Amino acid sequence: MRTTLTVFFKEVKENLRDRRTVLSALIFGPLLGPFVFMLITNSLLTRELNKADQPIRVPVIGAHYAPNLIAALKQDGLVPLPPVADPDMAVRNRDAEAVLRIPEGFGKSWRKGETSQVELIFDSSQSDTGGSIGRLRSMLENYSRRQGVMRLVARGLSPTMMAPISIDQRDQSTPQSRASLIFGLLPYFFVLTVFVGGMSLANDLTAGERERQSLEPLFVNPVSRWKILLGKLAAICAFSLASLFISVIAFAVCGRLIPAERLGMVIDLGFSFAWRVVLMMLPLVMLLAALQTLVAAFAKSYREAQTYQSILMMVPVIPSMLLAVMPIKIADWMYDVPLLGQQMGIMRLLRGEGVSALQLTHVVVAGVVVAVLVGWLTTWVYRSERLAISA
């Protein structure tokens, strides 16, 4: 145990002096994700919320053919702009979010009681125009509905004839569960933070020392290699865990800065959320440390190890991609799968559904078992005499 602690304190002390490791594990890794996430989310929400409170400015072609329609749309928040010569080109070139065109025969069809058509020209591939297009389409549909009711009343018919079926919508979502739509990638950010937090250290403590030819003198000492490996793994876990703590705190701060309440959402990333996340991620800290060390053991240089680690980094992406493209129903066995169990557990916490003690136990125990197995495999690789040879 003394040997393991000696190796642990030595590696931690030396890597705290390394500016590259400190920047990667304790600054860029845990803080870059929350900063970028908050910046993008906050700017998008603020822009859309501000646009929702502002009038919609849309060029209108043929406004004089439907003065009543234009007057009603103005009351709902439309500001008609002068017509453009080429509406298709104006939309494609982003000179206008949309163009409303009223044909010459609109008034004639209206007086006959027939369906009068208007044309709404827009580009659905432009994501920043979706809110305005939706509002404008809703204005037109509301006007059409009101006029349809008035036509029925004028003919002595009940307006309920237009709606033979009444839909009573009961949304089962809660303000907190709706917040998971914004923070759906949070589990991946936590996994990525742990991975980046220990990557530089794992590369340096195995491939880096192998390249500097300092592993051979270390292995010559009359000490069991598993004790040396355990000290190195403990140092990697310490940096990864510190990176995770910083990331959890940073996201808790970001949750307070995002105006989710204006969207009817509640974001709770406080202490109750934080300690459960850390508990679920703890086995993953051990597992990724062992995996990174195992991968670095097959590299003869620090740069080669970085190449291998970049490939390994794709593994945490798989559960996030599956959950993003496939409607997976949560089952109990999923908590026994490392990475997937953490993803499911954190998502349930985000939705306010909670994670039971049994589910937490499954996530932790399954992760520890797999981490021990990978650690044993890494120990077996560390016994090879070829590990100390860099050439």
C-alpha cells in the first residue's frame, strides 16, 4: 500500500507542475463544454424569445386584394412590408424570412363563399426563421377559422359542425421534464469531461514514460507491478474526478443563467442532482482510467497514444447517438450496462423522475465490476517486459 501511495503522490505532484495536463484536465476539459453549451443555448433561447415578443415583418404581395385579411393580421402582430420583385430569391438570399402573396382572384373567390388561397413562401432549412413562420401560419389559420365560423352563422348553421370531434389535450410533461429537451446532451458532456480529464495523464504515465525510457528503471525495483499500476490509476482517477466536480459545478451555474422559466421549464442542477451524478459517474471514472491506460500501453510514444485515445473517445458517443435517433424504452437491464446506465440515470434525474436506490446500486456495481475486469487486463499487459521498451 505504501508503494501505491508513493507512486500516486509522485504522479499527482509531477503532473500538477505540467501546464499542459492542468489546462486539459482542470480547465479546458471541464469548463469548455459548459461554457459553449451555455453560450449557444442562451443565445438561441434569448433570440427566439425576443422574436416572439416582436412584430413579424413580412413583405406582402397583393395586399390590396385582401384588405380585411391584412387588417386582421396587423392586429395579431404583422407588419406588412412593400412587395419584392422576386420572392423566391428574396427568401433564398435571406433578404426576407418569408413572403406572403395574395393572388388577384382572392376577393372574387371570397365573395362567392369559395376557398380563397394565399401563398406563404419560406425556406424551412433556415433554422432561425422557424418561430416567425410558425407565428405567421398560426395567424392565417386563426383568421380562416374565425371567418369559417362567421360563414356558418350567416347561413343559420351551428359552428360546431366544423368540429365534429373535440380534442382535449392532456400533456403529461412537467416543467422539469421539458427541461431535458435542452439538457439532453448533459450526460455525454459529463462522460467526455471524465475522459478528457484523465487522457493526458494516462498517456504520459505509460506511453510518455515509455518514450522517455523511464519505465524500465521503475520496473527494475523489487516492487509488484500491479502496485505501480494501481498508483498510476489512482492518479488518473484523481484528475478525472476533479474534472468531473468542476464540470458539475459549472453546469449548475449555467442552469441558473439560462432563461428556462420563460419557456415554462424548470432546471434543477443543485446538490441533490450533483451528488447522484458523481456517484453514478464514479465507476466510469475507474473504468475509463483503466481503458485509457490499457490503450496507452500499446503505444510507443505520447503522440501515438493520443491517436489511439482519439479513437477510444468515440465509444462514449455511442449511447448518446442511440438515444438521440432511437425511441428506447428504459428497462432495468440498461442500468447494468456501463455508459448506457449513466446516460439513463442522468436523464431521469434531469426529467425529475428520480433514480431509486436499487437502480443506483445496479449502475455503481456493474460499473465497478467492469472496471475491475479491465484493470485486471491492464495489469496483465503491465507484466510484459516489452512494455518498458520504446524502440
